[in-house]
Amino acid sequence: MKEFHQVEWDERTADDCRQLVRLAVREDLDRLFDVTTLALVSEHSRGSARVVVRQPGVLAGLPAAQLAVAEMNLDTQLELLSKDGDRVQAGSAVAKWRGSTRDLLTTERIVLNLLGRLSGIATLTRSFVDCIAGTRARIYDTRKTTPGWRRLEKYAVRCGGGCNHRTGLFDAVLIKDNHLAQGTSRGITPREAVVRARDFLAGCKPDRSGDIVEIEVDTLDQFRDVIPAFPDIILLDNMSPEEMQEAVRLRDEAGAATQLEASGGVRLESVRRIAECGVDRISVGAVTHSATTLDIGLDWDATG
């Protein structure tokens, strides 16, 4: 089975994180300084604090927090007590942070924003994953991500037990409804679209014929037309459970290795029913575009 690139914490992800940290510093300090902290805290003061989760959830972004501390060249040390993917309870300390009091106070929001946003995505993803436990289906994200945050948010989906759909327009073919709509007047059927896409990939230099070719259909008629072309994945857009079950039957009857992906308005309340239709993949935009930030705070231990 072909699979999309799965995002890990690697140098590309870390580089995206560095760009976000630099922007966050500019947003908070405007190339100046933290007026409140400089007014109230001695430059010689030292302190320590715990990074504490205020509500149950799944962690993501601890390497991002460490990278932020390094990128800002802080006189602090961040000691991790947990790892990404861990389930944590309210009140859990996930890191210890000690060093210059000024640096701690000035940068706490940047670090906590990274952890909270990514852990919120991991937590919501885990909820979807848990809902379909025991079925053949897997949860996938989409490109409905925060601008600039895509790799980090897709990494957080992985921390929550989900899978990554294509990273961008460059790494797979996904023939959408509008691709088909613009070709209708020229007689391009779903089957013909798949054939053309494969021919194009085979003609690329270097050869990209191994790339995934996926096509979106929203009717069973379109499905029947395209299944003989054996695309790698057929996306079933906003189909009813009965239609999805029929698509699974038709796929199996054709003996195709094609994977079936359900998509469109998937919610926690509906995802189990969708998975029980026999589809292989369920793409859920909500895991990134609707995730709520996990409440994570900094509890001060001492100052010196």
C-alpha cells in the first residue's frame, strides 16, 4: 500500500519551528524589550518554574519548546519530564524550567503557545482515533492548517495517533471536484483524469510514477467510472453511509487494491459510523482547523 509522507520531528520540521519562533519574538517584543519585566525584576535574579498541564490531554511540541529556548538564546534550561504522545492528567508537570528570571518571564508565552496549540491538536486527534478503535480505518489530517504551521500541526496529528495526508500540492496527485469540473467540457471523465495523471508522472524527470494518485468522487456513478483505472485512493466526498458501503462492495468486487477514503464534515459523533462502513481512511479537517488549545501554564517555584 502506498502512503503519504509521514511528518516526524526532523530538521525540516525544526526549521519551520525556528521561523515561527522568530515571528513570535517580533510580535511580543517588537525588536525592543519586555517593559514590565525590566521594571520589576533584577538582572541578577534566578528562578525556576514547572510547566503544568491544566486539563487532561495528549502532549505534542516538547521538542519545539526546547528549540524555542535554544533559538532565543536564553539563559535558561528546559528539562523535559514527559515526551510527545504521552497522555497526561490535569496538574501534571511536563517540564522544569530554570534560569534567568527575566528570560523566563519574557518568553513563557512563546513557549506555552507552542505547547498548547500542538497539544490541543494531538488531544483532538486522539479522540478521533479512540472513536474508531477496532475498525480497519485510520484517521488522516488535511491541508486545512494554520499558515506557517503545517509541518508542526501535522507532526502533532502524528503525536495523537493520526496519520498525515499529503503535505502540500507538490508530493501527490489529488484530483478534486474542480479539476473534474473544469475538464467536463473537454470530455475528461474521472477515469481519463487518472490515466492522464499517471502518464504525466511517468514523463517527469526524474520519473515520479511511484507517486500516489488519488481522485475525489461524490457519486457512485463517478465511482463506477473510475474504479477500473485502479487509482491508489478514491476519496468518497460527503457520501452517505449506505453509499460508502456500496463503494466498498464495488471495490472488493473489482478486486482492486484501491484504498477508500471518507471525507466531508466528519465529526466525533459520526466518525464511528463512517469507519464501520469498511473504508480504509477517514480525513478530518477538524483535527487541525478546529482543535482547542490545551491549557498549559507555568507555575513558579522560587526566585533568587
